[in-house]
Amino acid sequence: MNESLQQRLNQIPDMILSEDFLKKKGLGGDLCFWIFDYAPEGELQVREFLTFLNGMLSSKHKQLNVVHINLLEDMIAYLKDRDLLDKAFDLQKKKGDAALLKALKGPLHMDKFVPFLLEHHQIKDQDLVLFSGVGSVWPLLRAHNLLNSLHADLGHVPLVLFYPGEYTGKDLTLFNRIPSNNYYRAFKLISE
């Protein structure tokens, strides 16, 4: 277990349950989007923490409407809903990853996938939204595209993206190796 990562994870409950966080105080009108970045090697530790956090929130803070969205699970549900999952598997087997990426570019466009997320999880009615699974869906889905697409619909709801890579406060670098080459405006949840 990475002790430094665990110390940062242990700060999350107090942070996200604070009145200032939930009421978006001190943000100066900015969006209440937060990114918790971590070394990719800590993925399993973060998943374990999210299981703990979800259990704690649902048992001790029932008054809050909190949704945890695992992007891989939701991408699979979305493709099943559109009757594309089995076709995607067949295409990948027959023609490979590049053909699959090209074929799913349209169906997984944020103009289609984000409305699915909004409706499927009733996101607009939540007090807090947690996103994980970014590394599992890359390169089919990109974190900066997702967050940019959620701005208009979700800017008033606190959102935390668990990100396996580095967030400098303006740039995202997935797995500490793949830069997004796009400026992104969010707050760092817990600094190192």
C-alpha cells in the first residue's frame, strides 16, 4: 500500500462532506469540478477506497444524493442499451482495435454518451457525483472531453473525477504519459 496516497485518500471524506464543498462556497462562481489525481500504480488502492467511500456515504450520510459513476460499467451499459456491445466485440475480433475505435467514435461521442449518463443516473438531482474508470475506457473516452461536455448540464453539482495520472491545475496527463493537449479548468481535490 502506498502510504502517501492513502493519506491523501483519507482526507477526501472530510473534504467532500464539508458544507463549503457541498454548497460550493469560495469558488468565486467557478464550476465545482474537482480532480483527484494519483499515480496509475495506485489504481487498485483507489478502487478499494471508492468501495469504502460509497459504503460509508450510503450508510452514514443517507440525506445526501451521491452517485458513483464507473465509466467502464456505464460505457458497457450504454453500448448494451444501443445493441452495440456484441457487435463491438465481433468487430474487434475480426478487424482489430483500430477498426473498433473508428466504429465507436460516433456512438461514443459526448453528444450521445453524456445525455445517457445524465438520464441513467439522474445526475442533475444529485448532491455529489464521483467519476472513476477513466483509465479503463481510454482511448474510447477521454476525461477532458467528458468534463467539458458536462459543464453546461452539471456546473452546479460538485463533481470529483478520480484520475490515474497527473493534473497540474490546467493539464491532464493520463497514466503520467499521455498528455491531453487541452487546457482544463477544475480544482485539484487534494494536493500531494
